[in-house]
Amino acid sequence: MIKKHFEGFREFIIENKVVGLAIGFVLAGAVAKLVTSLVTDIINPIVGIILGQAKGLDKISFHIFSADVLVGNFISALIDFAIVALVVYLGYKWFQLEKLNKIEDKK
């Protein structure tokens, strides 16, 4: 009985390519950490200097009444997103995944 369930589970993993999906999630997490470090440690200070904020991009803000609007954090997150999107797009093109989807559709 247990062996039958194990075989069903094994078939589910193979048919749905669960291992490849798991590897993709692990790599995506690693790429996200690298991109966040790139943006926080390298790009933000350079952009901050260009914009006249020696402390870095994260410190850019403006005041509305008694509130501080942290524009720098939003710009940092936007740059982070743009780089991650670019890396995903380039990976998609580099591994030619669009061709893989067309092959699977023909089956």
C-alpha cells in the first residue's frame, strides 16, 4: 500500500517537473540576494552621489507636513525590480525557453 502511494508520488514529481521547479526557486532566491546587494551596496551610493546625497540613495526623502516620504527606498526597490526582471528575461532568452514552450505545445 505504501509502495503504491510512493510510486504515485514519484510519478507526480516526474510528470510535473517538480525538481526543476524547486531548483528554479532556489536559484531565483540566490539571484535576488545578489541583485539586492548590487543595488544597495553599489548602485545606490553612486546614484546618491550623482543626486547630491552623499549618504546614498536610501536617504533621499522629502517632508510633507510632519511626515517623511522616503522616496529613496522606493527608487531603490524600483531599480532592484528592474534588474531582477532583466536577469529573468536574459535567462529566458539565453536558455531559449520560448522554444521549449513551443515544443511542448506541439505534443
